[in-house]
Amino acid sequence: MMISGRRWTVRDRYGNDIYLTHERWAHIIEPINHPEMSDYEEHLKETIRSGKRKQDSLNPQKYRYIEAFDDLAEANTHIIAMVLFRFGEGQMGELFSNNYIVTAYQKEIG
């Protein structure tokens, strides 16, 4: 894990630190993925900070964060972020939380 690869880290409402890497952000805003997210990075931080969270039924390490906004692209109403909760191991063998955003996108939810 490279600390320098982190773009930012925020704490969710459950006390977990979650980060976004430069690589993942570049992936998210690629034209073939979710380019509409490029103007909504602050919204993504807010989604992690205060959004509702739901555990994935197939992968218990994966969580979906969701938050409603009224100023998104097109007719979208929510930002959804997928976060993996993992652990890393330090130099002395100590475990530390390694929670990061895999992807994020906007969706219209009626």
C-alpha cells in the first residue's frame, strides 16, 4: 500500500477511515466509466461521510454507500460508492484497516 497514492481519506459515520487513490479516481472518471463524476468529488466525500451503508450479500467485505443530492448530472438523484473493507499488515506484523473506494457513480432513484 502506497500512502502517496492516496488522493484523500474521510471518516464515515461509523468511525471507519476510507480512502480514494489517484488510480481509482482516474478509473471512475474515464469516459467509458463514469465521467459525470468528475465535477462531483466533494459529493463523493460527503457520500462516504454521511451516506447510508449496506453490506453486500455475496461479499461481506464490500459495502455500498448511498447519498441523495439535488444537483447531480442529468436526472440523477444519488451518488453510490462501492467500498472494500480490508486489512493490511505493518512491518511489525500488526494489522491495520485498509478501506478504499473501488468505484462511484450517479444513479436516478425514484
